Amino acid sequence: MKQWNVLLHGGDYNPGQWLDCPDILREDVRLMKLAGWNAVSVGIFDWERLEPEEGRYDFDWLAEIIDNLYAEGIYTVLATPSGARPGWMAEKYPEVLRVQADGRRILFSGRHNHCLTSPVYREKVRLINRALAERFGRHPAVILWHISNEYGGDCHCELCQAAYRAWLQKKYGTLEALNHAHWSAFWSHSYSSWEQISSPMTSIGETYHHMNVIDWKRFTTDQTVSFMQAEKDALREFSPDVPVTTNLMSFYDGLNYGKFRDVCDVISWDNYPTWHNGDETLPASTAMAHDWMRSLKPDQPFLMMESSPSATNWQSVCKLRRPGMHMLSSMQAVAHGSDSVQYFQWRKGRGGAEKFHGAVVDHDCSAEHRVFREVAEVGERLQSLSALAGSVFPSRAAVIHDVENRWALGEIQALHNTKHQKGYMEDILSAYRPFFREGVNVDVVDEEADFTRYKLVVAPMLYMLRAGIAEKLARFVENGGVLVGTYWTGVVDESDLCFLGGTPGQGLDGVFGLRQTEIDALYPDDKNTVRILPDAGLHGFAPEYASGDLCQLVETTTARTLAVYGSDFYAGTPALTVNSFGNGRAYYVAARMPQSFYDDFLGMLCRELGLKNLDAALPKDVTVSMRRDEKTGREFLFVQNFSDAPAEIALPGGLTDAETGEPSTGTLCLPGYGLRILLREPC
Ligand code: GLA
Ligand code: ZN
């Protein structure tokens, strides 16, 4: 596969909107050089210009753009145009347009509005992709295919319904197996023919069978992956060695991104944090999104395909990035393993929905703009850091975030129905934040991950256990790993069918050394406490923590109790336990705990297991991420200050400044939003 040995700096470029303004197009090239751009993403929404009439392609204008940029040393990330289709196609072949969950076909409007199944659409995409590959697939400028744009959504048309039935038939084989997995005897919903099955469309208001919703999401994921695979196949004949990617959307709920691992040669994603919104968790949640995306392919860098250089026009408050934040936000991506800083968008359009979206070039068309200058600074810095390209982000800890588990939690009626997906994502973030705080590299993985790479795995609320997962976790602990589980673990199998005979199911009860009995959900004003037992050996912990929300009641078998509930009818029963299992141990957190508990508890485990990237105490809002060059063993430590106030860190010895080459000793002083990259040579 083609490779590039620099960090990419660039983004979405829409020359198609300016074809009648040659001056602007010429000026773009000049300004891009000034901004330190070395890669543009082009053609994303250009189908109507690439195929103005059915079967008549016009690629000359695009060739001219690509050539002109390449002459100035700027690479092209070339898109396939399937993200939006031309009017002639929608008019002639209405089946290419999506049908919503209420059964209505969407008119020719907007983008991302295509049926995933339509043979016509798939064929039109195949033809244009193949033609684009034939023309540009071996062009030296083209380093990457950007397939479609932000795949998402679903389609409920008859073609998709038929494909869904075929998918179910392939999965279950018989109606009997399907009826069992969907527990369809409930409410007299058993299917006696495949034709009776439909997607979960808008109903009379009652909750659908959960498994129909979950299987529909699985189907939509598979259909999207197969759509992308078909797009990729169409490119391969003429472009065998240009890698492909598609821009993902981190925690987007509609697709299981875990399934995109193989079809993507490179993972890329679009990052739009709402900086300066007063949410103290934002730096960590943004880091977590990078880690989730990177962990889809943990042994290679990813790309930050889009980010806004300034305000993002669709956010509820379009706040500007304060001076310094653009550099910090961009370098945060690099710190977490991105080999690029790319933007949406190069230049603000004159009209349309995104004319006020942050861009490198504003309507003033000037390089003197503050945003332009800050972008150019990032460009300069990335160029001097090209030694980082290809380096990895090695993690010895993981937090499990499983999309199917999230879907299942979203469907069930239980616990706290006021909380979206039962508070699962909040739990993931609570578990993630201590790693951010301690400066520990961590992967965010799903149940399918290879746990043998890690020393510590934290698995909040692992409600759904697909086949083989418990066994994998048991082996991980047996071989010396440390596992942290929480309430509501191992309750159902992959068909959302409850395990009978006690939980956590599939043998995880033995790993944790306990049985879950009942789970109590508390109203917002209800409180309980979790009291650390004096002989628990948990030093530096508070004597007790306020808990609430969810309190799992358990009975231990072999586990040792480290903390107990402070009140209510289950006062004195276990709230935190540890169980030795093989060479490892499994902790169980029974109650939904405050952040301070997770900070103390997981912070302790990070220190004990030697996971910190830098042996130093970190002030609040300062974190350290590490990338390693596998060839030389050199480690790059990114010390990032997300506070607007200066911060000081007492450094251990043996470090140099990666950018100046000067030794870094004593106290490192970082300004507000400051960042320093330190180099650690292999011992
Ligand atoms: C998404 C899309 C882009 C653009 C940006 C705006 O990420 O992929 O085309 O609309 O949002 O933030
Ligand atoms: Zn459809």
C-alpha cells in the first residue's frame, strides 16, 4: 500500500463551488502553501459536476485541480461522490432515495440520502468509482481514497426490507430459531412466514421487540459495510495500492464501527469538540473519542479527517476557539495517534448551509486573519514533527465500550429509564477519566478486542455478553490480568435473552467470585454511601463515598469484600470486592460511584501496574500521552495543558525537548493551553 512519510495537514476543499472563479482557484493554491497545507480532500460532494448527465463523465476540471496542487507539493485525498447524488438520478430512479421509518420516501433534498440496498444506486456508484480510479487511481498525487462521507442512517424501503429478511434468514436459518432469539411468543409476535417480518418502523407507540431493533441495527451496519466494500472493490482494478478510508463519527450510535475494521485500510474520523463550553470533562471525552477511533486498528496511526479551525456552525453555541486552543486541539489528535490534522473546511462558501462554518479562509479572503495565522502555525509545527509519522500509541490498559451492549441498554426498560442508554456512556467516561488524569495510554475497545495486550481492562456495565467473551475475559484474568467490572454485568446473551441460573453469566460469576442478586435504582434525592473497610488495604482513599443511582446487591462466593453499603436494607453488604482468579484478580464495583472514587481507585491501579507515561505528579487538566517509534524505540511524550491557566510539572530525568533538542530538566512550565513534546530515548 502507498504510504506517505509526513504528517498530513489539510482538509475538505470544495473547488466545485468556485469553478466559475479562476482567480479564487489560483489564490487557493497560493494560500494553501502559506497555511502549510500538504493534502486536500476533494470531490466529496461533486457528483453533479463529475457526471452532469447520466453516463457522461467530466473529470477534466478535477484533473486540473489535482495537477495544479501537486505541482506545488500538495497531495490529494480523493473522495468517491456517493455522499450526495445528482438531481437527474433522483428524478429518474426514485429508488435511490431513502425511505424513513414512517414509510415516506425522502424527496431529492439534502445529502446522505441514499438507499443502502438499491441495485441502481450501487451500480451508479460502482461505475463512477471505477471511472475515477481509472483516471486518477495511479496519479502520484493521490495518496488516499476518501470513500463517501460520514456513512450513517438507515432506509426502510421495500428493497431494504427484503434484504433484511434475507439477512435474518441467513443468520437464523429457520423461523423457529428466529422466533426463539427474538422471544416472539411475547405479545403474540411469532412469525409463521419470513414475509411477516419488517424493520422496526414507527409503530402504534409501544416498544418493539428489542431484538428486532438490535438485529435491524446489526443489519444496517452490515449493509453499510457491504456498501463500502462494493465502493472499494470498484476502485481496486485501477487503483490497487492506494489505501481507503471513510470518515467515521466517533460515538455515533447508528452503526457498529467495530465492523469497519477490515474494510478500512486506515481509520479516520471527524472531530468537533465544543471547546470552552464549561464542561470540565471535555478534554477527556475528546481524548476518549480519539482513543476509541484509534483502537479500531490499534497498531497503526489514524487520521483526524475533519475538525473546525474555528467556530462550528451547527453547534448550539458557535464559540470561537480561544488563542492557543487551535494548536492544542490539533496536537491532541496527534498525541493520541493521528498522523494528520485536517479540517472542514478550506474556504467558506458564499451560500448554502455551511457558509458560516469555520474555515481556514474566511469571507475576507485574507491570510491576515487570526484563524488563518493559527492554522499556519499548526502547519509549520506538523512539518517539523514529521519524524512522528507512522509512530504508534502503545497502550497496556483498555476500557471496554461495546456498541451492541450500548444498543441493548438503550432498548431495555429497567433501572433508570430516564437515563439515555441507562447512563452507559457516562460510566465509560467515568472509567476513562482517571487514565487521562494520570497520563496513561489507554485503548477504548469493544468486546471483540484482543485483551492479551493489556494489563488492566475496565468493563463498565457489560450487560450483554456475546458468545465467547466471558471466556476471553476469564483467560485474561487467569493469565495475570486485572479486570474491573461493575453492576449489571453479564445479564443477557447476544440475543438479549436473560441468562438463567444466576449472573454474571457464562462463568463470569466465578471470575468475580460473586453472584448478582437484585439491583436497586435510586431517585435523584436518594443517597447511599460506600464505606471502605479498614482492612481493605486501600490507602489514600476517602473513608466513604456517596453513591446513588444504581446499587447492585451481591452475594460473594470467593471474593473478598473491600467496601460495604452504608445504609438502607442492604447496609453492610458488599459494594466493592476483589477476587483472585488464576494469576490475576477481578474487582467488582457494585454501585454507581462518584468520579472521586474512580480517580482514587483506577489511579491506584495505574500506579501499581506502572502504567503512567511520565513519572510525575500532574496538575489538574494536564495530561500526558505517548507515541512510540517502533523502529527506534524513541518515545514522544505530549504534555498537554487544557486549562487556561499556566501549569508546572516537575520532570524526571532523561528527557529532551523533541522540537528544540535541548535537555528538559527541572520544572516544565506550560502556559494556559500550552503543550510540550518531550523525547525519551530507549534505555
Ligand atoms: C461533517 C461533514 C462535513 C461538514 C461538517 C461540518 O463532518 O462530513 O461535510 O458538513 O460536518 O461540521
Ligand atoms: Zn432502501
